[in-house]
Amino acid sequence: MKPGDGAVDLGVRLTPASSLDAIDGLVADAAGVVRLKARVRAVAENNKANRALEKLIAKRLKIAKSTVTVVSGETSRSKTLRIDGDPDDLVAAIKSLV
């Protein structure tokens, strides 16, 4: 990451082993935290679902796969993604997903 670049953290509720890869809007968890709801075809073993989620988000945001990383919740359905780039551009692009 170059100086001046930033990052955005994005909360996601992931459903692995789905029939298709998709983003299904927003969902509130039991604690009231709003997360992006996503589904991937990959199974939840050996980080396959996490890698598929990173790829899905990067594709939908039209950014490089290497800029999207699962930073917490590797073994949970509730995850936090870190997306590197200009925060203003990223927030606008993320809003377009829902």
C-alpha cells in the first residue's frame, strides 16, 4: 500500500456451499450489527469459502483480488473484510452493492 492510500473494513455474513455466488443485500445480526449478506458456492473447508468471498467482492467492486482480505472471522459466518484503496471511492462502490 502506498502512502496516502487507505482501507475500509466491511462486515459480511457469509453462507458457504450455496447454489450460486451472490450478494443479497444487508442483514442485522443478533447484536444489531448490520452486515453485507453474501453467498458463495465454495465449501467452508481449507479457507475455500473465504477465498471465494474475497474474489466475489473484488469482482463486484471491480478491483484487484489482492486488495480484499478476510481479517477476522475465518471460521465464522460473520467476517470482517479489509479492502485496500481510496476510502471515499470504496464506500461509494460498496453502497452500490446493496
